[in-house]
Amino acid sequence: MAGEKPDRPRRAPVSRGELRSAARLAAVQALYQMEIAAKGLNEVFAEFESFWMGREIEGDQYKPAESKLFRAIVEGVLGEQIGIDRKVDELLADGWPLKRIEAIMRAVLRAGAYELMHRPDTPVRVAISEYVDIASAFLERDEVGMINAVLDRLAKEARAEELARPARS
């Protein structure tokens, strides 16, 4: 009929895992933006939750994200940043302190380290895999390998008990 709007294509339901993955990606992007653009916490939360997560921007569709996890990671990294940075510095290759690596690498390492050190509800293998996947979207293979190695070493220290248990299939 004239004047009726065509049906919009329906999106497939988003799983909890996809919502959590999108939250981790948004958290890394928010941490990066906070460092590069010197944006404050409330400004970043408002921007990401209102304009990025679950929205289409310039033809790119951003997945919906679990806002609670997004906020927890960003706030957690900021609240624990001194300890996280010290630990990551210890685990980085000699001559490559955290302050010398790219801002996006710092954001990935900080978010991954936060989950490994302070979020026992996130399985180790999930945390490492998710942050390596995020790194792969922005960084070269060698840098992704370094992030994988640092997070793996951190997991062996922070969550050795969990890693000793056999993986569930």
C-alpha cells in the first residue's frame, strides 16, 4: 500500500558471547580514545553507549554490546591502572616498557590484564582469545604475538590454578 514503509531486514539475535565480545572491543576503543583524545570517563561512556554500540556509522554496523561489562572493564582498568601497568611492564620484553608501545597495544594489554587479574568470572582462555582477536583487528602479526605472549605469561601467574584444570569441551 502507498505510504507504508518497507519492512526492515531483521537482525539475527545476538548471543551473550557476542555481546561480551563487543563490550571488550568497545572497552579497548574507549581506553584508546581516552588516552589519545584525553576524554573523561563520563564523556566516553556517553559517547559509546549513545552513538557507537549497536549503531550504524558511516556504513559500518557496530554490534550491540553488554554495557555492564563495557563499563566494568573501563572503570576497572582506570581504577587498577598502576598495578596493571607495573605487571605488564614486568612481562614485556626488555627494552619495551609499556609507555614505549603504541596506544592501541597499551589499551589491549591493560584491558586483557584487568580481566585476567581482577575478573575471575572470565575464563582465562576466553580473555586471552578475545584480546588477541581484538589486537588482530588493529595490529600487525608480530605485535599480536607479543600481546598473546604477555597475556599468556600473566595468566600463568595470576590464574595458574585455572590453567591447570583440563579445558571443558
